[in-house]
Amino acid sequence: MKLLRVGPVGAERPALLDRDGVLRDLSGLITDVNGAFLAEESELARVREAAESGQLPVLDAEGLRIGAPVGRIGKVVGIGLNYHGHAAEVGAAIPEEPIMFLKAPDTVVGPDDTVLIPRGSVKTDWEAELGVVIGSTARYLGSAEEGLSHVGGYVLVNDVSEREFQIERGGTWDKGKNCETFTPIGPWLVTADEIPDPQVLDVKLWVNGELKQDGSTSDQIFPVGEVVRYLSQFMTLYPGDVIVTGTPAGVAMGRPEPKPFLRAGDVVEVEVSGLGRQRQEFKNA
């Protein structure tokens, strides 16, 4: 299923994109697409049954804002340097264990919302990524296969990053990852049953119409199941938590000088196989 949330900021309502590409209203059936909903298999089954019946009301998509497809996110966990190509382009050694960082849930915006370049920024960068949404509580998992079994669905993410803040301002990545609007997610949450193998997905990103990233999740150093297993050793993952699994080669930081960091007026478009497409215009904060 393709689940989404539509409407004004803070007042989004749940919806579903059916197999014919028709937007359907779920607000009469569930209150939100969030962790509590994803954790209840009976609720998921009820929505599937309603979708297959064709009885859900149609929503007029024209002019309708699409919000982040997951509401009330508890935490967003990022994985750094998780593609062989990206590690090579920035001259980093292949990590022996996943590199993790946290992004505050209040950085999350919709897939087509405006992204703000922070005041004083000179190195705002793009990162097209596969996002994993946890579907059941995970702690101390024993295998990558078990990790995959706790995935509720997948989303498209642009892990926007300010490289000077991240790398040159005291050595903590959080400064460059948690700026306002720095985590566009969506348009849809695609349930895990529709993505049988998350390691064969194309990941692409364009800036002002020019293709900058053209990779595949097959290049990941630590695959999705292993990432979930690994994280569960250090924190409890709850339904609705989002894991951002790393970016392929092609970021501005990895380009020759002068590096083409983002400026006001730039338009970024992002796409992952089966997960839809995003479009953001960047503006100064």
C-alpha cells in the first residue's frame, strides 16, 4: 500500500494512493498514519480490505499539499558513509560498523515543502536516501533477517546537510543535520510487503534539472536488515521511528572545487524506485 498524509501543516489527514493512482481518503477509517497504526496488523488489514473494495472516498489532489507520510515520529536515526561510492568520493575509509547520528523529528517536512538554507550557511548539501519506517518494537535483534521483519515500510528522504556546521564547527554531526526543514520525507510510505528486496532500488537526485546522484541501494555497505539489527543493540526502535540509511555518491561535498553547494532558488528533485518523487525549492532562512 501507498499511504500518505495530506493537508495543511499540522492538520494533515491520512490518505491512500490506490493501484490506479487515485487518491483516497482514509480519515473515516483511521486517525493517522503513525507508529500506533503501523504496529496494529489488524488496522493495516482493515485498510487493505477497504482499499481493495474500492469504497474509499476519492480526494481531489489538485492543489492539495502532501505532508510527511508518517505522523508523530519519535526519532529519526541517520546512518553516515553507508555507500562504497560515497565513502570513496569524500576520501573516507570504509567504516567497520555503521556510523549513526540523530535528527530531531521537528526537522521533518513534506516532500515538496520549501527547505530553508540556514543563516550563515555556505555548504548546504543534498543527500538522496532510502528511509526505513519501523513497524514493530525492536530491541537486541539477533540477525539481519530479524531486522527486516521489523520494518513496516519505506519512504524517500532528502537528508539535507550543512557541511561546515557538520564537520568544521566542533566535530559533532548534529549541528549540520538538525537545521530547520532539513528532512523532507515522502510522498508515500510504501508498506514493506511491496518492497520485497530493499537492496535493489535506484536512488537519484537532480539539482536544477541536472542529474547529480545516480546510485543503487545495492552499493550499501550495511544493508537495511543489518542496520536495523545493529541499531537495536544500542537503542529501542519503536513503531513509527525512521532510519535514514545513507546516500550514494554524487553529493556536493564530493565534487571538485568550486563545490556546487546549494543556494537560494535552487530546485532539488529526488527519486527512489517505487517510492515516488520529491521536489524542493531552497530559500534563505
